Amino acid sequence: MIRGVGDPLIAAYARCYLCRVGVLVAPSIRDHLMPCFHDLLLTFTSQIGTETVQTALTVQRTSVPHYLVLYAPALDWVLSCLAHNASETLLDSVLQVCLLLVGRSIGRSID
């Protein structure tokens, strides 16, 4: 359901809430955490440069660097939930996802 949220910043915090409630309700079940993290990064990297987001930033008189800072707590929370008692294998896969998505994002900005 979160994938249908149009504003990437609101979607990021909705994912935080999903992680929080999931950990509270069923602490041993962690299957939802990696998809939340992956979707947060994918939404972030694919939508930040869109015309819709740029227009919203202009209307709100917000700079891109200031807007990006607003993502930090959401990313921090999802990563904290994901890394808590995680195996080394899971942490390696998190790192690989980050490197893959950041590499794609950098490649798009160079083109």
C-alpha cells in the first residue's frame, strides 16, 4: 500500500511507521524490513529529480539540499530496524543494495 503514496517524503515516513509497528507487533518477524528499505531507496533515487518534486520544492520555496536532509531520520530509522540483531549476510546485502542504487543514481545524473 505504501507504494501508492505519491509524495516520496511522505512515503518514506510511512515506511518508518510500518517498520515501527511491525517490530512492535511481531519482533521476531523481519520480512517486511528489507522491502521497506529497498523501496525507500528506490523511491528516493527515482523520484527526487522528477518535475513533480522539483515543482513542489519551488512552490514551497525549499532547496534540494534542505529537502534531502528531511530524509535522514527516515533512512536512519529503517536502517536501525533492519540492522538490529541482523546477520552479517543481511548487512552485506544491504550494502550491496545501497551501492547498486547509488551507482544507478550517479550514472543517471552524469547522462
